[in-house]
Amino acid sequence: MSFQPSAVPNPSWIHYSSSQNSLGQLLLAYSPRGVCHLSMGDQLPLLEAQLLHKHPQAQRLDAEPELQKLLEQANAFIEIPSTHLDLALDLRGTPFQLQVWQALQAIPIGTTTTYAVIAHRLDAPQAVRAVASACAANPVALVIPCHRVISSHGSLSGYRWGIERKAELLRRESALLL
């Protein structure tokens, strides 16, 4: 997985497209550097509005072969999460968010960890809430697997794309280990 934080707030172009899968709508956007947005939801207009709020220059290109290939990879992962979703990324965030997102990519499929464990791994044990905030700001669902982070009590706390999706993703991943 190529992890390229971007210092450029708006690259020359961002293209996006969407598709449907068993968990709802999937919207994916990429720039010249890689995937910069991957979101899930029930209402495509809402997903598009969220993307365009952050990336107003984004253009919808449904027939672009590269976009279709990326969407197919993401949808295949949702249906059968047997391997890591290996996509080049164009991530934009604070230095701390980028550290958290990189740590999340190390969580193996079918396992979970806690916000506190991630904070300790980053040598910032008091930053549990900051880790949770970084998870909530994750711009690329699935690729940065924030769904694998749970509360210290073992509950499925918050998920930007819906707690039901989080539970289902974890169920599908853990079923692979049986």
C-alpha cells in the first residue's frame, strides 16, 4: 500500500464514481497521487455532498476504467475481505492523523484493537480521544481499517459510516478466521 501524505491541498484533478454493494452505496475518489476518498452510506447524494464539500473540484467520471477497477477492488473486499485492500493513497490530514492512520493499517484482518492501544503504540497514552477523532476523520473507509478499532470495554463505539456497517465488516472478517 502506498502511503503518500499530501502537502498539496488540491491536486490538479480528482475524479470519482460510485457503485452499489451489499452494504449500500460506495463512493471512491482519486487524484494523481492515489485514492483520496472512499466512503459508504445509504444515500449517494449525501456521500457526493460530503466529498464535494472537501474537494469541490472533484468530477464524476463513471466510465473511467481506472475508477471502475478501483471500485471493483473495494467492492470485492467488502463482499469477501480475504486480503488487504492494496491501493495507492493520497491522504490529507494532520501529522497526528497520518500517524494514527498508518498504525491502523497494521491491524490484521479479523482482529480488533482499542483506541487506547493505538495511543500507546504512538507513545501518546493520553491521546485516546485524539486517536478516536483521527479514526472519525479517516477519509478512506476499508483501506484504513478504522472499523477494527473498538472501545476499551469491547463495545463497537462509533463508526463514521454507520455502526451496523462496522459490525457487519467485523463479522465478515472474523468469519474468514474460522
